[in-house]
Amino acid sequence: MKEPNPTTDPIGQNLIKLISNVCFSVFVFTVLVITVIAITYQPPDPWESSRALTRVFTEVENATFQIDTSVLKTGEDVGMAMVSPAAAPSEADADASDTQNDTQNNEIVQKPEESSEINCDESRLVNCSDRGVLMAIKKFNLKRFKSIVFLDYQLPVNGSNANECDVSWRFRNRKEKSWRRYRDFRRFKIGYTDDCNYKVVGARGWHSGVNARRPRARFNATRTERTVKVSPSYRDDDINDTIPVLGSDLAFRNGKYLYYSRGGDYCKNMNHYIWSFLCALGEAQYLNRTFVMDLSVCLASTYTSSKKDEEGKDFRFYFDFEHLKESASIVEEDEFLKDWKRWEKNHKKKIPVRKVPTYKVTPMQLKKDRSTIIWRQFDTPEPENYWYRVCESKAANYIRRPWHALYKSKRLMNIVSEISGQMDWDFDAVHVVRGEKAQNKELWPHLDDDTSPDALVAKLQNIIQPWRNLYVATNEPFYNYFDRLRSHYKVHLLDDYKELWGNTSEWYNETTVLNGKPVEFDGYMRVAVDTEVFYRAKTQVETFYNLTADCKDGINTC
Ligand SMILES: *[C@@H]1O[C@H](CO)[C@@H](O)[C@H](O)[C@H]1NC(C)=O
Ligand SMILES: *[C@@H]1O[C@H](CO)[C@@H](O)[C@H](O)[C@H]1NC(C)=O
Ligand SMILES: *[C@@H]1O[C@H](CO)[C@@H](O)[C@H](O)[C@H]1NC(C)=O
Ligand SMILES: *[C@@H]1O[C@H](CO)[C@@H](O)[C@H](O)[C@H]1NC(C)=O
Ligand SMILES: *[C@@H]1O[C@H](CO)[C@@H](O)[C@H](O)[C@H]1NC(C)=O
Ligand SMILES: *[C@@H]1O[C@H](CO)[C@@H](O)[C@H](O)[C@H]1NC(C)=O
Ligand SMILES: *[C@@H]1O[C@H](CO)[C@@H](O)[C@H](O)[C@H]1NC(C)=O
Ligand SMILES: *[C@@H]1O[C@H](CO)[C@@H](O)[C@H](O)[C@H]1NC(C)=O
Ligand SMILES: *[C@@H]1O[C@H](CO)[C@@H](O)[C@H](O)[C@H]1NC(C)=O
Ligand SMILES: *[C@@H]1O[C@H](CO)[C@@H](O)[C@H](O)[C@H]1NC(C)=O
């Protein structure tokens, strides 16, 4: 944008310049608004890939003005071309093959160890510690849950009645590309086969084996790493969100940092946030520098219950900071500033800093810079101050956005596992887009009718067997809207699982510790969980292409 120079011009010319400048600004602003709207109003399927996002950000054309609060696929999701499971822990591999080996053994080894005598007394009590019990359970699980990879089992313990055993294990979901592990513990009723082996005669549901659940080793997720004692019983299904600290002047001085001041991206839609954040992280990787990261997130009004932008959210509410720490070089902003200040105080001299006022200085130009800190400032007016502009044009050939570094929060994914687990991973799902799109008859003339309760019943009956578990992922706020489906299916809605984030939940406890005060389960979290549960369904019915012939992006766009 051209800068006017009003002070030296005659008044008339000055005025004309001013007016044209204002006009230009209005134009730029309009383009910006359209850009932002295009970002905000992504097609509903949360389920957008980064390629679609690229399109939206690079071709600001006929944007569809429709509210959409979709969630991007992140590194752990299925079907993302650019993603490979980041550094699959070899231990997990070993676990997996162990399990498989056990399974093969299973076919042979299931004899109750003490009863090698012929006396196969059905009334004999089951000894849960017997290896055969675990074998029988493993075999049972493998048959029952095809979408689950079972990892290390614990030794079964007594249930609450005779012949009941509780056992706990970790698993990963085949539909998730990450190697993240989740825990389940269930209660099994054990009996005997004709030839006197153990067999499972009954299995209770998700998280029913409470005796096998070990007390969680909790640790303080706030900034206490320097002092906190790491419990030896720390388990990897606990979340290590702690903010890394450099700790020493030397470590600080030896680092090289890329520091981004807050730009115009702040309080924008979450997809915009991700797009910008990954650009910044990509630049840091290109420059081989540690990225200085602001964990504080401003949640845009589209996702808040107050309908206003809300500051002071934590990155860790939404994303997996532990995974990010492991896959990218980052340092938290407050820690960084503290270290910087302390170093200059201790050494009575300045750290070399290169200040970069505009995105027009390209990453390639900074590649050779030896300054300890490269500080991009983004002081220019919108849209010049968006982080993602750094990755535009030529830079796009050099910078790769590290999508694999961004996973959804493990705490949210635990809720996803819990919901899917409660349905025993045996459910179908339908995604029903309503909201603003259903109201807009111009762009989506049939959507409202095609997603009406009667239409849903008629359509789904051709696709989904009666009395299946049916998970409905939707932005329809009226809970009873789907009641008509209840005479054909076991309908599940996100709000049926309220207790998973209610004030007695693990999620609530953990986020409270993280935040210092209770955290609201906000709109973005809702969509993220809804989306991920949908992905885990056996049959997935989409609104667009499956329920209605209307186009995702409005009339005549498909
Ligand atoms: C935008 O839409 C209008 C009307 O649908 C069409 O005439 C115009 O060519 C479109 N512009 C672009 C850039 O696609
Ligand atoms: C699998 O079991 C067989 C014997 O049953 C054993 O020889 C082999 O080493 C085992 N493999 C693994 C990976 O544990
Ligand atoms: C159960 O089995 C384990 C391992 O086989 C054995 O050590 C234990 O003594 C048995 N307990 C009873 C009550 O039989
Ligand atoms: C488990 O149950 C068996 C039989 O019901 C009993 O003999 C054993 O002592 C119990 N073990 C524990 C640890 O309670
Ligand atoms: C975590 O550590 C902070 C700082 O030491 C402390 O104020 C807070 O009470 C701790 N939280 C818990 C749950 O222990
Ligand atoms: C958490 O991760 C950090 C590295 O980011 C590590 O230094 C620390 O020991 C871990 N804490 C626990 C309790 O494992
Ligand atoms: C990146 O930086 C690290 C240390 O800061 C250095 O060891 C490494 O050689 C650098 N890599 C490249 C490709 O410059
Ligand atoms: C949890 O919430 C319910 C209602 O939302 C409230 O009645 C109850 O007092 C709350 N409990 C705690 C421990 O905050
Ligand atoms: C949450 O914390 C409260 C108080 O610390 C505790 O009583 C409750 O059992 C915890 N709930 C869960 C699910 O961890
Ligand atoms: C939904 O539509 C897509 C595209 O037409 C099709 O590939 C898919 O099989 C349909 N899904 C169902 C469950 O009918």
C-alpha cells in the first residue's frame, strides 16, 4: 500500500490523495473482509483439508457468506496426504507385535494353569492372575473390536464378584494416524470351554473394569517444571503439557530464535489461526530457529457462548502441546522474554536482534542472518499484518507448513474415545448441517427440507440398518430435532455425553488445573469432538452429496 505524504502537499492535492487513499483502503478492507469471511465460512465438513484452505486463502473470489465453524483436519486425522504418523514410538511397535504374537499363542495356550488334571469343575473359581485368563480376554477383544489396535495389557485383577476379572490396556485407533495411546479398562465374566480352557462369557462396557484402573499419577501442569518432582509412576497416557524452560543463560544464548509479535490474526477464526501459526512454525523450521510461541489464544465469537471474541484461552485447550514440543523446536513467549531480560541484566549487554517490520522481507532474505533473535513485528495495518502473508508468493516454494506437528488436544481426544468407546466402536454417523445454511434458501434451496426430520428418516433408512447406534454430528441447536430418528435408531448426540466435560469430569479437573480456574467447553471444542466421533463411525453419511443435492458452497458451486 502506498503511503500518502500529506504534510508537503498543497491542500487540494492532499485532499484528492487522501480521498483516493481512503478509497483504496476501503477496497483493501473489502478484500480483507471477503478473505476473512471466506476463511470463516469454510464449507461445513470439518473435514476440510489444507488444500481447500490453500485455495480459500489464495483465490479470494466469490466467497460464500455463510457462517461456518468447521474444524480443520489436523495431523492425526485420516486421509491427510501430507501426514505420516510422526515418529512412531518403537516401543509401541513392539507392543503391537507382542500383542499379535500373544494372539497367535492364544489359539493354543489357554489352559488354566492349576488344572492340568482332567477334573474340569465348572464351579471352580477363576484365578484372574492366571495367564490363560488374559489370553482369553485378548482373543475376545481382538475379535470384537476390529478398529482398535490393542497395546500393552495389564495383568487382570479381581472384579467385584467371583469369576469376574477387570483388566486394563492401552489402545490406538486404526482410524487415527497418530500413535497416541488411550486407556480402557473393562470387566469380563470368565467361564470354561468344554475342553477346560478359559473363555469370556460376558463383557461389560467401556471403562467398566474399575478395579484395574490405577490411580493416575498427577502432576502440576503449570509452570513448575524446575521444582516439580517427576513421579516414577508417571504414565504416558497422562498428558505432559508443561511449558519447557531453558533454565540457563548459556542455553538461552546458544539458541537462535524466531519471534513473531501478535498480528492481525489475533481473534480471527480458528482456521485462520492454524493457517498463520503453521506458516510461522514453517518459517522457523526453514530458518532452523526456535519459534517463540504465545500460548494464549483468542477464541473468535463464532465459537463462544457469549458471541463475543474471548481472549485468554490456552493453546492447550485445543491442541496437543506435548506433541508440538516433541515435533518442533519451540519456546514459550513468557519464558523467552524472562530469559532474554535476565541474560541482558546479567551480562550488561544487548542480545543481537534483527527487527523485521513487514512480511515483505522474505524468509529467504533472513536465511543468512546470524542475529540471535529475528523479530517479526507486524505493525502494519490489516491485512498487511497477517502472519500467513510471510508464506505467500515466492516464500511458498521454500516454506512447508508442518501439519504433522499439530494434533488436536489429547484431552479432547479422550472425550472422543470415551464417546466412541461407550458405543463400543460400533456405530454409524450422520453429519447434519443446518444453522445459517438451512435458512439461506438462495444459496441452499433444498438443504432445509433435505435435513428435515422426515427427510432424514426416509433417507437414512436406505443407508443404515435399523436399531444401529447412530451418532448425529450437527450444528442444529435444538436437541429434540432428531427425535423422529429415535423410533428407528439408537440416536446419540454430543449433548448426551455432557458429563464428560461437566464439573465432575476428568476433562474439567485437568483443564481447571491447567488454567487455574474452570474452563468452558466451548463451541470449537464441541465441533472438534463432534467431527472426530464422526470420523470413527463405520458408515459415515454426509450432508452434502449424501443427504442433499445442494452444493457445499452454495448454488452452482459443484
Ligand atoms: C462471481 O459470481 C458471479 C455471479 O455468480 C459471476 O458472474 C462471476 O464471474 C463470479 N466471479 C468469479 C471471479 O468467479
Ligand atoms: C512370537 O512367539 C514365538 C513363539 O511362540 C517366538 O519364537 C517369537 O520370538 C515371538 N515373537 C515376538 C515378536 O515376540
Ligand atoms: C493365581 O495364579 C497365580 C499365577 O498363576 C498364582 O501365583 C496364584 O497363587 C494363584 N492364586 C490362587 C488364589 O490360586
Ligand atoms: C481374588 O479372588 C479369588 C477368588 O475369588 C481369591 O481367592 C483371591 O484372594 C482374590 N485376590 C485378591 C487380590 O483379592
Ligand atoms: C501448581 O503449581 C502452582 C505453582 O507452584 C501452584 O500455585 C498450584 O496450586 C499448583 N496446582 C496444583 C493443582 O497443585
Ligand atoms: C514433560 O516434558 C518435558 C519436556 O518438554 C520433560 O522435561 C519433563 O520431564 C516431562 N515431565 C514429566 C512429568 O514427564
Ligand atoms: C540447525 O541448528 C542447529 C543448532 O542450532 C545446528 O546444529 C544444525 O547444524 C543446524 N542445521 C542446519 C541445516 O543449519
Ligand atoms: C456442578 O454443577 C452443578 C450444576 O451445574 C452444580 O449444582 C454443582 O454444585 C457443581 N459442583 C461443583 C463441585 O462445582
Ligand atoms: C476431580 O477433582 C475432584 C477434587 O479434586 C475429585 O474429587 C474428583 O474425583 C476428580 N474427578 C475426576 C474424574 O478425576
Ligand atoms: C455419500 O456420497 C459419496 C459421494 O457421492 C459416496 O461416495 C458415498 O458412498 C456416500 N455415502 C453413503 C453412506 O451413502
